[in-house]
Amino acid sequence: MTACAICGGVLRQPDRGRRRQYCSRSCQARAYRARRRAPAAPPRPRPQRLSKLVIAHAAVALADRAGTDGLTMRRLAGELGVATAALYRYFDDRAQLLVAMTDLVLAETPPPPPHLVDRRSRIRYEAQQEWQIYRRHPWILTVLARIRPPLGLSLFDTLERTLSALDAPDMSRTQLISTYLSYSALVQGLALVWTAERSDRIGGPEAAAEVPAEVAALVDPVARPALYKAFGPTGPPPDLDFDELLTDAVDMLLDGVAVRRAGPTE
């Protein structure tokens, strides 16, 4: 004998035919009403028609929210409403996916306007565009800062524009590479500071907070005059905008390159 699913009473099963769940029509009706009152299950994500581009767009959006540490094939498949195995029909592994994501993000940068013909304005443009990419997609900073970044067409196009802007007829191959690496370290270094702090400005409300006494004691005007000049309690902290700071830093780099080459500061 079994029990009724509603009242728990004794439920006698027939020798043949379909097994019963309820002892009476009344219990059966009560079960039907309970099912109708139960909240509906949340709808499952509707599977999308997959392509490499669709997957890459979804992966970029996920990385923008969760970083590359939060980007897994399983999680990405869940966001797309498909089985994880479906993604591997388009990408062999996560490394291939990162190449597609990087290519997609770098393609956001349009080529410089035609009126930017001189070296300094072109480098300023490329630096600002790269900086804006890091602000929109902070995860790509760690991807591009590798010795072997993911290589795609958009990355080669970006490198070509930047190298051609930095190049000069009398510049050797070694000088060109050295100048590019200095430029790249400058832009990525400032972006790394901004990304770590998650702040548009240095000297905002957080920086203006009272300096702990033990730290203030170390910023001594006699023992450390330069440190005191930069960070001592002599007034409000400077309001440094990262956009302006980047342009100034690029100008200083180009001035230094021009001096080393014993040429004019273009």
C-alpha cells in the first residue's frame, strides 16, 4: 500500500493499469489547484544563434563585468544559453577566444583623422585612443601587457599606426623599438594606476583625507625635502586629470626623443 500525495491516506493501487497518486477526486482537484498557484519557474535563457562574432561580443561584455578571471567557457555558455560544448565548435580554447576579444576591442579605435599629419598630434591621438580602450575594457590591459599578446589583425593595424607615427628617416631599428616600448610602458603604466585605483583623478575626496600622523612624520621637510614638496601638508593636493596627464607625459617623451636625436622638438 502507498499513501495519497495530498491527504496521506491509504491508497490502494489497482492490479492493472496506471498507478494512482490520489485517494479521491477531491484530493486530485486539490493537487491541481496547488500546481496552478505555484510560482512559475524562471524562464531559461533563450539560446542564441552562435557565431564567432556573437561569442566574442558576449565574452567582452562578461570580461568588462568580471575581468578575465571571471571569464570561463562554462559561465560564458550560461550567459548565451547554450551548452559549454557548443562554444568549442568555434574556439578550440580560451586563448583563441582572447584573440578574438582583443581584436574586437582594438577595432573600436578609428584611424586618425586626415588633418593629423605631424608626428606629435598622431602620437597624442593614438595614446588617447589606447587610454580610452583601457577605461572601457580594463581587463585588456593585462592581456596586451604580456610579452606575447594575442595577435590579431586589429593589433597589427594599431602597431603599424603607432610605429609609423614614431618613426623618422634617420631612426634605426633599435631606436624605433626602444621608443615604442617607452611609449607603450608610459601609456600602460598610467592606465594601470587608474585601473588599480578605479578613479578618474588623483587628489579626489579620498586623497584629500587626513594623512595619518605616523606617515606625516616621515614626510620631513629637512630629511626628505623633495617628498615634502610633492606630498607634504602645504596645501590641497594637485588636481591632476589623467587625460591631461597622459598628453603631458607623451609630450615629455617626444621631447626627450628629439633631444637624444639632437633634432628639434617637433
